[in-house]
Amino acid sequence: MYVLSNNLKGDYFKMKKLLSLALAAAMALSIAACSVQNPNTPPASNSNPGTSAGSQNPGTPAGSNGGSASGAYTYDESDPYPCIAIYRDGDPAADAHATVTSTDDITWTIAVCLQESNPQSVAVKLMGQELEELTNGHFKWDIFYNSVLGSESEAVELVRNNTAQFVTSNVTVMSTYVDTFGVFALPYLFHSEEDELNYLSSSPKAYELYKELEETAGLVTLGFNCTGSRCLSTKGVKQIKSPADLSGTKVRSMEAQVWQDVISCLGATPVPVAYTELYTGLQTGVVQGQDNPIANTVDGKFYEVLDTFYETDHSYLVSAYYTNPTAWDQLPDDYKAVLMGLLQKYQGNYYHEEILKFREDCAKTVADAGVKIVPQSELDMDAFYASADAMIADKYMTGSYADFVNDVKSTFNY
């Protein structure tokens, strides 16, 4: 069943509260949750919707990991981003016992396309370790990092056919199956990463997309995290100030048309290049730039073949956790309860603390390598905002895209 009703669409904060209560019922077992401050209040204008790479502070530090297989999960409503499998199951573990009694031996294959040291990878590793402990060794994760199972798109396909059972993927990759997911790539649509994560975790319209994704592609959406703001970086290009300065510059893009439009509105010429081929593409001059968060720029070692990093902060790289519906439905309720609790813990407080530290470390790594970091104060941000607004108005204010753009603006009073 789907627990969200249409009459909640106009009341974002009421809906968030109801989701919190639903999640509290769903989580019968896990470890003690850590408190976190509520997400920031949305800004009132679009005067400066971005934030410099590494500067966002979406949560307070996580506390003790604590907990044991025999302890009940204590849900803290201030945890910002729930496990959202409730969009399809309601409260799948509401009748689960306070302790794990199931003895089904289940092993999931987990596909992670980032380096093992990345905070997202570490969070998945810790989830897997605790999951095995809390289910008394019966539910295990076999984790493959660094695109060992294929590119992001290939890993998603493995989950679709149940060869793998869990994958982390950029949300906008889902536009391959449901075009409207491309709305989350639109530049400067959200004013902060907290706003985007709150919208993805709590919006009824977003939940409609997850239902459509499952029906269309066979993917169950479990939760989200944000690596950081996407920023333009270049090699061998005269320092720029506005989109006009990028004319003729070849910048890597993903295949989806919306991403090519994003690169175009930044002033550059989009060239589709797979993430796994980006380093070589920058090294050989196939492309002269890319737009990734500073964390990914370090994770992929792209800073080694770049010379300038611009804090354009034009969108946020939000990743989602996806599973296969057959694999999910075959889990005993008490296993689901444990997994939902761990998702809540590691995609929320823990991840936000770790990614903040990682961004700061990455900024130092990039600067120490001799890459010039150009702040927004040295850019004509009004020109970037205007170019983005014009692109959205020209190409994305019809049909479902327009519905989502208007809903985001209404939700946060932009």
C-alpha cells in the first residue's frame, strides 16, 4: 500500500511529521539513533542559492554507534531523512519482534561505484557489518567497490535483474527509466542540499516518482545522501568569470539530454563521457573540463589532470540506495526492520558528519596539488543564474518537469 494521500501535497511539514511517525512504527529493531539538528530553513530568495564546496554543514556530529541485536531501535524524529521504503510498504516491519527471530540465510550482492575510502562506501560497509551482527550472522552483504561490477548504469541493471540486490546511484541516472527524474539535475533549482534531501525524502510528488520507477524499472528506492554541490573545473582554459567565457570549451556530460542542457547553460559544449573514462578524457584532451563535487574530483583523482576549480555550485549530487523489489519482498520483516534502522542511521547523522570532514580534506588535497580554487566572489553568479533560469524556462517548463519545478518553489517558498 502507499501511505501518502493527495491531501498532504500542500503541507510539507505536516507530511514530514507523518512520515516520521510511520517510520517509527516500521523500525522495531536496530541501534540507538543519534540526534541531529533540524535542516536549515529555506532561504527566501535566489540571490545566492549555492554554497562553496566543502562549506555545507547539514547535520551535527553523530554520537555513539551503540546498540545490540537484543535492543529495540530508538527513533529520533529529528533525524532528517528517513528510510523511504515506506512509500510502497507502509510499515513493513510493524509486527516484527523486538529481537530478530528469523534464521533465513540471505546474502545480498552490493554494487558501489566509488572508492572504498569514500564516505558513502564506508557507510555501506558499516551498514553491512552491523546488519550481519544484528541478524546473528544470517543476513550478509557481499560488497564490491570502485565499479568492479561495472559502471553506475551497468550496476543499476544488475539490481534490476536481481543479479545484485543493492546499488548506490546518482538520482538523475533514473531519468533513463522515468524521464522526470532529470528535474533533479536542473541548475539552481534547490537553494541548499538540505532542501533537496528533504524534498526527496518527504515530498508526495517525489513519492509518486518512486512508485513509477518501481513499476517501470523494477527498482525500490530506499534512501538518499548528498556528496556535495557540483562545480565546474577545467584544464588548460583561460580563467572564466561568466558562462560566455566558456564558449567552445568541451566539458564532460552524462548521456541524458538534461545533463547536456546543464553543461550548455554553463556556456560550454557538452561531450558525453562515461565516469570511468573521465580521467583519461581529461588527460588526453577529449574534454577540457568536468562538473563534479570536490569529493568526487578527489575520489576519481581528476584533480591530477585539472588546473582550476570553480565554486559554481550549480546543482547537488544526490545519490540514492536502490534494491530489487523481489529481493526486498523476500526479506523477513525483522530483517527489514534492522535494515531500515541502519539506513536511517548511516544515510543521516553519520554520513553528514563524515562527508563534511571529507569535503574539507578534499579541498585541501586539491589546493595542495596546485589546482586554483575560484570562489563565487570572483564569478559573475548573476550571469550563471540568468542562464540557468533561461534554459529551464525554454526547455523544462512543460509537462511533468513544470509540475515539479513549481512544486519545489511552492514547497520552499522560493
